[in-house]
Amino acid sequence: YTTITHHEGTVHMFLEIYTNTEDYEDILEYLNRTGYVKHIYIMTGTNHIHASASAPEVSELKYLTNMVRKTFADKIKRIEAHGVKEVVMDKYGGVKL
């Protein structure tokens, strides 16, 4: 499995979404439809979704986070967005474009 962790000219973030119930298929579908989200994971623990996203501008990722928060306000207990400040190690070397 190889992924691009860092691509020049883009900003990256990780979303941590904790939902109120296990009924979160619509959130997964929404994330899957966006062009920004590159990976979606269902995490161990209770109702936890992890997603990675990238875009040319930080404002686009902020918009994505706000839209997810607003669209699914009744289902989301907590949402966190963390930007990637620096890639310290990429063991797999990413994909050469």
C-alpha cells in the first residue's frame, strides 16, 4: 500500500469524527463524494471515523470541515481537524508523479 503523504503545492489535514451512533453511512458517503478526501477509515473504539484530505488552499479544507460539521450536526458528537505541519518520515516514499 503506497500513498502520497506530501505533494508540493497542497495542504493536508486529518479529520477525526466521533459520532453519536453507529448510523454514520451518510457521513461516509458525503466524505467519499468530495474531491478533497483521499482516505477514510473506521477506527477502533466507539463510532470513530478518521479521514485524510488535501487541497491547494487551507480555506478549502476549512470549508470541508465546516460543511461536515453543519450537515451532520445532529450525528456528530465531536469533530477535530488537524493540519499536517511537517512530514518527518515517509517510510514508503510516497508515489512519484
